[in-house]
Amino acid sequence: MTTQDMLENKPQPRSASTLRQVALGLIGMFTGAIIFVLGMTVGAVLARPGAFSFGALPFELATLSTAASTADARAEEPLDYALINDVLRRLREQWYGELPSREALTDGAIRGMVNALGDPYTQYIEPRFAKILNEDMSGEFEGIGATLKQTPGGSIQIVRTLPGTPAEKAGLLPGDIIEAVDGQSVVGLNTTEVAAMVRGPKGTPVRLTIRRADNPRPFDVSIVRARIVIPLVESRMVGDGAIAYVRLFDFSQQASRQLERELQRLLAQKPKGLILDLRDNPGGLLSQAREVGDLFLDSGVLVIERDYRNNKKVTRTTNQGIAQDIPLAVLVNGGSASAAEIIAGAIQDRKRGVLIGERTFGKGSVQSPQTLANGAQLRITIERWYTPNERQIHNEGIQPDFVVVNTPEDERAGKDAQLEAAIAYLKTGKIAPAP
């Protein structure tokens, strides 16, 4: 569903960290991380993800009517407002330059506070960027068609480009780092903000400054935006027509409906087995994870959610799916995040099928988006989730039953070793030996 999620901050003690970050926030400094199926596909982390999102998007968007609904008896630790005002006074009196507007300083201060938590998924999204979050779950937008994530060093990196989109046609590659958009540096911005900079009306140009591993100097790429329709499902028969293959790209609003339609078409051909490909799937909506899980699993636990009080909520599948009995292999890799990990973990724990590939991303937290008075959005991590056997997903990921790596040599040769291993397993019960 982004995102997508690879930043691990180690916070200082709360008092020192909070004050330091608020002071930095006053001059607009901010870091964050997530896979998004956002902005440029944008993404699910994510949103794309855990954007894009994503992502990696954070997988679950729990709805709370007000912030007060999550209030508890935790002791309040008020900020040192005297110190904050002292910093602001000194900036006003001494800083060589023109101070930003009151609104900009307020945004910066809030971002600093949020970043002091050390949680890359708890984010403050400015009003001008907040509106794009809702667009990303619709499956259509105008942009270039690339998935973003933030690296541990804070850089904005391209995870993948969608087939046939302007990003792919312009030659952008997974691993490319975006340094600037239309000449404006993206240093200090998160994936949502960069995604918003890249998006724009179809037919309009955008210029990206790219840094690539095998190129000593950054270079510019000019791209004309287009209407992007995010592909949700890809399917075909493989293994000489004996095995059904279906790939799910994310868990946005139409995912389960499109997936079920493709499964019906594939199962009508009486395959001996089924491959569900969740590689590079950044997650999306919990409701879609539940509906997708229903297709493959009979009645039982899908995922367990816990808040910081250790309150427990269990989401279950029903017995209504159309693909609950066919032999199943699931492909996963380091880009499988959030809702994709929920499905993979449930299938593995309940012994419904085998997982083949590489350890998944490890995005196992739930964010609540809350709209603020200024139109901004505050996304707060409120829960973490666990597999049916109580295994933690967050920062751990899901280890596949059979580890198979697609090497760069495989990719250059057009070979998919993970897919070949899944076909072999469903035909023979064994993973084909390495050549």
C-alpha cells in the first residue's frame, strides 16, 4: 500500500530532544521517511511505504473523530515555552535575514516536535501537501509515475517506475536519488512534500536533478507529466500453462475487486497451483487487506493490532473466498510492506501456502490521520500489528520459507529466479536447485 520506511531514528532523552528539535523546527528543518504510493505515482512506503506508501503508504488509516479520543492518563510533560519564546525572540532580533511568516514558523515548530518522537511514520503534513494523501488511494492522478522512499540518510530515492509512464520513458531507474525539482533543492523534505512538487497538470514539464550510483555527477532529466492510472493487478498463466500467476501492486480502493476478477478468470483454466506476487507492494488500506485475505484464507485470524496500552484488536477472515483451496506460493521481497506483510504473515502462520523470496520490509504500525485547524494533517502512530501467531512485523519483517534472491545478473539476463522457484515448487513440491 509506501512509505516506504527505512529510517530508524534513535531519539535523545525526551526533554533535550524535544527542545532541540523545536528550535530547529523554527527555521524549518525536517526529516522523515516512508514508502509512498504517493506523489509521483506517486507512490504506497507507500503512501506507498510503508507510501506510498508508499510506505512504502502506512498501511492503515484509522479514523479518529478528535485527538481527545486517544487521550489517556499519561503524565503531561509541558514544553518549556519560556525557552521557546526566548529562541524566537533571539531569531527575530539577531538573525541576518527576513524571518518566515507566522504560519511558516508554526509549521516548522510542529514538524520539529513531531520529528523529536523519532518515529518516521508519525508526520506533520502541511496544508498544501495534505490534500494529495486522499488522491493516492483513488488509483489515478497526474504526475510522472514513480514510487518514492526516504533513505536512512534522508535522501529521496526512486523505488520503481510504473510501466509505460513518463518516468519510465525518461529513463529513471530504481535507486536514483532526486536532489532537486525544477532547480529547487529537496534537502530536508519528506517524500510527501517532494511528491507534491513533482505532481502537476498533465502536459506540463518538470525537471528533476538526479544522482545515480554509477554517475559521478548529478544530471537533469526533463519529463512531461501525464494522467497516471496505477495498475493494481497483472495476471497470466505460467509454467507451460499449468500455474496461475497474479501480481498485486498495492492495496488501494479497488484492489480486492480487481484481484477477484482476475482470479476468477485464472481459476476457470483449472491451474495446478497459484502464485500470488506481492513483491514491491507497499501496502495501502486495512479494509483491502482484509478483503484480499478473504480470497485466499478461510475463517480465522488475519492480523492482531495492539496499542501502547496493550489493548488487543483482532481482524479475521471469513469463509467466502474463491481461492482458499488451490496450492499457493507467495512471492515477497524487501519492498513488500505493511498490508502486503499482513497477508504474507497470515498465509505463513496459518500454513495456507509458502513464502518465497526475501525478507519483507518490516512496516508494522498503524497511523491515524487527523485534520488540524489550519488544514494540515497530523499522522500519529497509534498501534502496531502482529501475525496470527503473535509475531511482530515492525522492524522485523517476514522471513520467507524459501530464501531466493534475484541477482543483478538475473535481471540483466531477463531471468526471474524467484518466480521460477515458485513454479518449480508448485509443480514438484521442491525449490529447483541453483544451476
